[in-house]
Amino acid sequence: MCVFQGYEILHILPVQTATNVKLITQILHKFKDNLGPDYESYHNHAQRVYHFATTLLLMRESKKVAISAAFHDLDIWVNDNMDYLNGSENLARQYLLHTDYGLLPDEIAFIINQHHKLTKIKGNIEAEAFRKADLMDLTAGKIRFNLPLSLIRDLENQYPRKGFTKMIFGKTFRHAVSHPLNPFPMIKW
């Protein structure tokens, strides 16, 4: 047991129901060929981001956050592109056209579009939690927004990193070198 924002958390990660965990896996399985050898690394990243975000939101489930997690960086692989936010948004929108979830595509698109914003997202707690969750995972818990380190390590044991941070920094560095006038197109101010 650990305490987060005054709440006792008893194994919050394992009590996540499997519905949205499976949804992330189902979505990403459709893109397995695009992801190639990075499939497991990205899948685990999406799962960790989902769990971090729902923990920060003190929620057990959020289909909106799950779909955002699956698609948020996906266009890196689908279109081999580091200017991927709009492409990832469009992939999510296309997916939502064929579901009956009743989710508003603009809400998920906003979460995806803003997840690399360097400053706090005001007026949208889900997008802000998602931004923090992605940063937590990218930094392997070095930045953790008051989540207990034990919680982060438990989740990394459940969904191993598989070299995700090294791989994504490598892709980002190669893009920056080959596009010096627009080295980090995914960053929002």
C-alpha cells in the first residue's frame, strides 16, 4: 500500500479491469506490421501511459484515455514521420468512425495533439494527466508527479520498457540532425 494525494492506493494497477488494457492491445495489433520490431516496446509504453494517466486521475478505467494511449505516437511508425501528432490524431479519428463508443473524436484528438506540451494544459484534466503520464514514461520515472516510485516500478515490471526510451530518443535525434530547421516538430509551447 502507498499513499498518493492523500489516498491510500492498494495495488491500483492490478485492479485495473482488463477491458481497456485489451482495447489498447487490440488497436495496436492492427498496426503490428507498421510497428515491426518496435511493437512490444510501443505496446508497453502505451499501457504504462494509460495506467499512469488513470492513476493520476484516480480512475480505474477510461476508454478515452485508452484510445489516446494507443494512438498518441502511432504515426511515427505508420508514416515514418517525427512530425506525427496530426497523423496520430487522424488515425484515432478514423478508428472512432468505425466504433459505437460515443466518444467525441475532438476530445481524443486534443489529448493526442497536446501530449508534448511543455507547459500545463489548463481546462482539461484528462489531457493534463495524459501529458504528465507520457513524460513520466519517457523519463522512466525520473519525473513522476508525486506518484510513488514503487508504483512506477511495479508497472514497469508488468510492462517492461524493452528499450523504448533509447529507441524514441534515437528516432528523435536522427530527425533533428536531418531537419535542423524543425528538429522537434512534436513539441508544443
